[in-house]
Amino acid sequence: MPNTLVLVRHGQSEWNKLNLFTGWKDVDLTEKGIEEARAGGVELKTKGIKFDLAFTSALIRATRTLDLIIEELGAPELPITGDQALNERDYGDLTGLNKDDARKKWGDEQVHIWRRSFDVPPPGGESLKDTAARTLPYYRSKILPQVLEGKNVLVVAHGNSLRSIIMEIEGLSGEEIVKREVATGDPIIYRLDANGRPEA
């Protein structure tokens, strides 16, 4: 299966478990997150996808997830490129806050807007639009060309950096992509045509 792109959100992190805004804070996986990463690797091995290279963010929850997937695939020689361009959205002043506490401080509606609007950033942070402005140039210049050359590429990153890429691949609007949930550790598999769109 050439021209395959697989996107995986990291397994559950310590701060996911505690319901905290994480962003660029470098926190590790929980035991559940380790299990999710391994399960993702097992699923990809079962599907028989052989990868040529992998990309990940600079944050440990993504790099560790990738390492665990590679372990399950039995592909220790797989070339890996890490880059901050694939990092999670920066939550700015919300980083480290419990989501319930943030709602008490700013109100349900305001926190919902920060979390789920396309172009409204939290104080000192990035909107999904800002994240896409960082992630998509990297995707277009480094990742997509490899897939279009016929390679199979694995990308392990974060909910919002992956949403940016999904938006591009599927041709979604900002309003559509903010409604898309990206589950931890669950591979999203695309075969891309010459235009970088999913094959029917």
C-alpha cells in the first residue's frame, strides 16, 4: 500500500488524565497512554503497513508514543524526524489550569470559545488557525512530498496539530474541523492521490 499517510495522536498524558490544559508543557504518558500507544502499533502491524519514515513533534508524549508504536511494529531502524512545527497548540495562560477551574474563572462560554473556535486564541496562546499556520507549511514541504513519492509515512503528534493536517487532507472548513474529535492512540489511515486528497 504505497502513498499511505497514518496520523496518530499520542496516548493519554499525565495532564490529559488530570483534565489540565497541556499545550507545549512537556508531560509524559500515563500507563493507559502507554497501552493506547502499543494498541495503535498492534493495529498498524495487523494491517501490514510497512513504513518508510516517521515524523513527530518535539514533545515527549508524542515521541514516546512513536517509540512504542515502532516497538510493536518491530521496525527499530525506521528514520524519525522530530520538529516543533508538529507541537500541540500553545494554550498560553490556560496552560496547567484544570479545565473546570478555567470555566469557573472565565465562564463556560468563554472557555468553550477558546477551546472550540477556529480563530479565537486564549490569552497568550494560539488558536487552531494559528496552529495550522505553523503546522501546514511543514506538512506541505516535508511530509506530503514523501507520501506523493510513494512512501508510507507515520506522523505522531497532537490533537490540534493533527486537526490542522486533517483539515488540509479532507478539505474541511474551520467550522468543520473544530468539531472533529481525534482519539488518543487511534491510527487515522489515508491513502493519498496525486493531489494529496484521500483516495475514494
